[in-house]
Amino acid sequence: MSSSPLEVDDLTIAYHRKPVLWDIDFAAVPQSLTAILGPNGAGKSTFIKASLNLLPRASGRIRFFGGTYEASRQRVGYVPQRETVDWDFPVDALDVVCMGLYGQIGWIRRVTRDHRLKAMQALEQVGMADFAHRQIRQLSGGQQQRVFLARALVQKADLYFMDEPFAGVDAATEQAIIETLRTLRRQGCTILVVHHDLQTVPAYFDHVLLLNTRVVAAGPTPETFTTENLRKTYGGRLTLLDEATQALVNREQPGPRPEKRSR
């Protein structure tokens, strides 16, 4: 029986015969917080959507807890990119979180008081209880992101996919999100996060998956998030990496610098 919440073997995705992901092999480490990193167009969001059967695969096999996604659907949570959501839909924050319970409720049965109580508890967990009855279009970007995080939390999943949860949020929301993710990890969950801010990777994540159409490297952050692997992943786009690579250089070359001699 598989010990990994997610196993990907020989995954290839192509748009109009052009490969977006090519021959991807990856196994998520149980109870880990993994950053999915890579330049724009590297296939990070495609990797998540293909895993969740939201995109057709040219080839490959994906296993969840040793079985199919359909068999494990209730054990998997997903927070999409905020830009892909129709925020004009006429529902309030509490309604959105209750949608995360539809796998338990069913699409025909009504939402009960107990379901709403669970949704309120999830909103409290992300600091949004006071906005439960606010229309989602009236919320700020950071508040909307917290609501979608609460929707995922109420599922009580074992494996979470999060596509750029920190994009466009303020510092307080970012800290609230990462603390929530750390709590989930302590509770035994596995979380995969598409992430862009390389500066925060060592502090936020214990594992990384470096993608650029293919897997460049995957493993524990201290061993995998290196200057060499970043250069392989991002190629010539090193202007994005100046501060991050300098921090890594300093980390990889510890020890005091020689003192300047006085003249």
C-alpha cells in the first residue's frame, strides 16, 4: 500500500501538441508543507489541475493515498487562484464556506444549522467570523482569500492543493495563512502550495518541488532550495533571484568574513 498522499508517474500535459509538463515524477512526503516553484509558464498550476482531473492528461498515472482521485475526493482540498473565481456570484462568506461541505451534505440536501456552525468555526479559524454575512464581492482580496481557505479547512481534508494563496494579500493575511498551514501540518495534513516569493521559502516550507516543464529538483528545503537548482529552474531570469540567490550564497558559505587590515 502506498505511503504517499500523492504519487505522480510519467505525467505529460500538452496544449495544442506543445508540452506544458513533460514526464513528471513526484511523490509528496506525508505531513509536509511543500512549495511548488518555477517561472511563469513552468506548469505549476497545470500540475495541480491535472492532479485533480481538471485537465486532460497526454500520459501518466496519478494516485491519491494509493488509489484514484474519485475514491479519495473527500480527503482532498483545493484552493484555486483568486483570479479564477467569479466574485460577483450573489453569496456571502458563510455560504462560500458551506460549499466546502457539499461532499458531505450532497447537492440536493439542505444545509443544516450544524453545517453552518462548522462553517463559522472555519471562518473563526482564519479571522473572518465578523464577515460571515458580508457579500464576497464586498470583501478585500486578502479577505476573499481567507474565505476560500476556510472553505478548504471545513472539508477536514488530509491533502491540500493551494494555488498562489499568498498572491495579492497583505502581510497580516499572509501570516494568518501560513500559521493555518502550519497547524494543518501539525495535525497530520500534507499541503502543496504554488508559491512565488523565493525570500520566504526557507521560513515557510520544509519541502520544495522545482518545476520548469520538467522536474528540476524535489526534496527537503535545506538540500534542494540551492543557488544551483534555482539557476537551473529559472534560467536566464536571474533578475528575479538577486536577493534570494544572495541569501542562499550567504547561507551556503557560513563563517566570519576576514577582517580588513588597517593601514
